[in-house]
Amino acid sequence: MKRTLVLVRHGKSSWEEQGLPDRARPLAERGLRDAPLMGKRLAHDKVRPDLILSSPASRALSTAHIMAEVLGYPSGEIVTDERLYGCDAGVLLEVMGELGDGFRCVMLFGHDPELTDLAHRFSGKITRMPTCAVARFTFDAPSWSAAVSQPPLTVVLDYPKKG
């Protein structure tokens, strides 16, 4: 069975409000512009998530909501997972391995450096995920726990300035 994992780094965040806790930092104007653009590119490629998981940080969750709207995914069904904030690639692999096998396409919204580290594990060609980057991996695996330990069939990296 084909399974698609879509890793999305949050859009550009704002640093305007000094003293704001990191988790509360909102998207900057560029992030608000890039998120729907990347959502449209995914829609053009017919990406249809069965599940969207997001870090609880404001900038990641806002990016998830914007892309969900573009993709026709119900915003109220976005699941926040505390483990996706301030973690490492190993934790992301754990989250991936715990996914229910009924899900064929899962989007994870989070942060760097963990997203770049995980993407690099799946493809040595990915060494950087700029803000609002989308790395898409397709696996031929009977379960998500099996997909964790095998190379992907396809790898696609896209980001706003890639054009």
C-alpha cells in the first residue's frame, strides 16, 4: 500500500513583539503569503491528506490551518501534538510509526532543525528546509511502522522561492 508523508515547515514567523514566548510567535506577512501558495501547489499535485498533525506553536498551527483550507481539509480535524514542538528527528519517527494504518496521506507541520533532519534521513539530497518548505515522501509499506525503516519510493521537495 502506498503511503505519503508530507513534512511542512511552518511559514516565516514574526519577531515584531519582543518578549513574546516562542510558542506564541505568529506568522509574519511573508508566512501568511507563502502558506496558501504552497497549499495551492499541493492541491495542484492532488495531495489529499487523511490526517494533519501540527505542533501546537502558533506559527505551525496557523500554517496548518491555512493549508488545510486550501486543500479542503476540515480545520476542526487538525490534531495538535505536543511532541512536534521542540523535538528531534527521532521523536518525529516515533510519531510516524504510531500512525494508524488506515491513513494513506499524513501531513506533519513543525519546525527546524528536526524536519530537515528527518527529511535528510529519508533523502540525503535534502539538506535544508526553508520556511514553508514541503517535503513529500511516498512509501510502499503495509504500515506506517514499516515505512519508518525503509527508503521512500519518491521524494519531492518544494518551497516558495523554488518557483
